[in-house]
Amino acid sequence: MSTTITISSNSPIVIRHDGLPNGHTNGLTNGYVNGDSQNRFIEYANSVTTNGQNTHFTAEPGINDAPDRVKFAYWVPNVSGGLVISKIPQRTSWDYESNVRYAQTAEEVGFEYALTQIRFMAGYGADNQHESVSFSQALLHNTKKLNVIAALLPGPWNPAVAAKQIASIDHYTNGRISVNIVSGWFKQEFTSIGQWWLEHAERYRRSREFIECLKGIWTSPKFSYKGDFYQFHDYPLSPKPLNLPGRPHPLIFQGGNSIDARENGASVSDYYFMNGNTLEGFQEQIADVKERARKLGREEKIHFAVNGFAIVKETEEEAIQLLSEIQGKADREAVNAFSNATKQAGSSTGSKKGMWADSKFEDLVQYNDGFKTKLIGTAEQVADRILLLKSLGIDIVLIAFLHYEDDIQNFGERVLPLVRKLEKEGRGKNAEDEISRTGDVYRAKR
């Protein structure tokens, strides 16, 4: 005998059973939600069918219902070699089937975004690479809520082709595609496929034109543009991407640490991606980009996302020990080659410093300085540090893992609910308070 409970709600809810018929707590055991068997809490459900063992359920607000919440994204391992340049064994696969599983797990435990990587050739352990846009589309096909950020590389991509691709995907995923505009740092990746390798400022100027063209194509009935890199004459894209409340077109992410990158973030991007940094580094970068945006009347339009690498263990000592093992087993030849390539890419900036200019060897083992973000320790420590990042003005925390087979679910079950609990208690709003709790671990070593 079964019992069906129908729930009316205008917002996401979580359904939990309140009894122990099978020795479990905080989950729905041997039940079905909208026809799907479930064994944990359920979001976005409107009916529950029980097996008769327990018909007592409670509904509470969903884990991602607060409008001012910090959001979570994860790096998609669509290239081989994992997310660290290390010879340490990793339970992470780059193949399609594994990545579908990772995406579905991430969506289930509360991640809202995923970022696919763009690589056109092997380098630094990434011997195999799935293309970013098509791989994003595949993940979107296998998920229901996850927003996937596809990386685009101006040069190989023309904005007309990109705008058409993304607009189509936007329609058949109901607005769940975003883009990350990557200006490029790997010279050989361009020259090997017959693309001009531009100096740093020119790469970012091209990216700016690329973003301006994307926005114009997506929003103008007929788009005309006369730039140094791209030109359009009454181009009428149809269909346009979905025009959703608060989102007139797919979100545009863009990162970098140089003045050129910051100017692009302030002037044309929706989200500005930052590498890992010190507390002072985060504060300076956010303040600088906000001030540049303010001068353009865009201070309320720019949002911030930060890269991090998470190691969550029962004790801080265990987490630090694993970090030391990852760094100790670094692929030294690959890390040094990566370091040299980034120095060459940054040497043409006005300051002669690139995005990784202040990164040490051990930082570069995670190639977006993810270790610096300090999401390494117990669940409680990592949650505290995420709330500090939120208090600084960071909207999305982008996370990479060592063992995707286990770590996405571990983070989602142990850290994410704790962050939500602390947010409900008022944490993450007062930077001074959060710095007093956790700031010392971020401060630059003097």
C-alpha cells in the first residue's frame, strides 16, 4: 500500500521524513518523488509516494532558495589529467559518462553552475580535451537545473558563430547556458591552428570587442558594428536567446588579473573571475574593478566569482597532509613549462606581470591558484572561509577537486548545507566579523 502526498509551493522545497523506520534520518527512504526513487532529501518536488512504512513528512525551504546566497560552481574535468598538475593518483575521469555522473551529483547536492574548460591541444598533462561548447550541451542534456558555463576563445571562435550556437542551446535548455570568454595565455595553442598570437593588450581588446558583439547580436534586431577585429552589417540573429527576468541574454563571465582584464570585467562582463589570492589581494581586486565599473555606471551590474580547490577532511591535519602530498608529487617538468608559458604571456602587459606573476611553484600545481583560496580543512573551516569570501563581495565560488568520484558529493553533503545554515543565521554579511574569524589564514606572509 502506498500513500501519495501532494505539496503546493511557489518556491523550491526540501522534503524530509521525520521517523526512523529503516534506521535513517534526514532523508526519504524507500520512497518515490514524481516517479523517481530517492534516498536523500529532495528539492523541487511537488508530490511524494511512500511505501507505507512512514507517511510523516515535513517541508522546508530549499537549499538554494535565498536570493542573497553565495552560489557554488565546479570545474568540469573535460580534459584529461585532472585539476592538479601532479602525479598523485586521482579518482577523476575526463570521459563523457563520468562527467554526466559528476554533473548529476553536483546538481543533486546543490551546485548551481559548472564551468567547462577550453583547450585546443595537449599541454601540462591535458593530453585529451573535449570541446567546451559541445560538451556543455551534453551535460545540459543530462541535467535539469544546472547552469553550464561554456568557454569561448576569441580567435578560433567568431562571435557570429558563437552567438548562434549559444542562442540555440539557450532555447532548448530553458536558459541554462552561460559563456566564459578566455583571452588566452598559451601561444602554441594559437599558432598550431593558424591563429595570430597577439600581444597581451591586443588579446584583451579583441575579447572586449567579442563580448560587445555577442551582446549586440543577442539583443539588437539588426546588429551593426565596426571594430578593429570584428565587423557586422545589419546582422539579424533569429531566434535570439531567451530574455529572462534579470537576464536579457546568457551570462558572460571573464577573468584575468591585469589592468586590461579588469577593464573588460568592469565595462562589458556580467561576472569577473578571480584566481586564488590573499585576503588583501581579493580586497584590492574587488575594490578596483568596482571602482572602474562605478565610473561607467555599471557598479550594480558586475559580479564576482573566485576559483578555489577544496580538500575537506575530518581534521585540518588530514587536509593539509593531502595538500602536501599533491604538491610533493607535482609533475615538475609540466609545472615549470606552465610557469614559463604564463610568464611569456604576461610579459607584454603594461606592468610586465601576468596573472600568475606572484604565484609560487606550489601554487601553480593547481593552475588557477586554487590552493590560495584556502578551502582546505574541516567542513566547518571551509564553510567559514566561504562566508568570508561572500562578505568580501564574492557571488560564486568555483571549486575544483582531487577525487571527483567522491569529493563533489562529500562537499555537497558536508559543506554546502552548513554554509546555508550559517547564512540563515546572518553570517557572510559583515566582512570585519568574518575576517576576525578566519582572516589570518589568508593574509600574505610577510
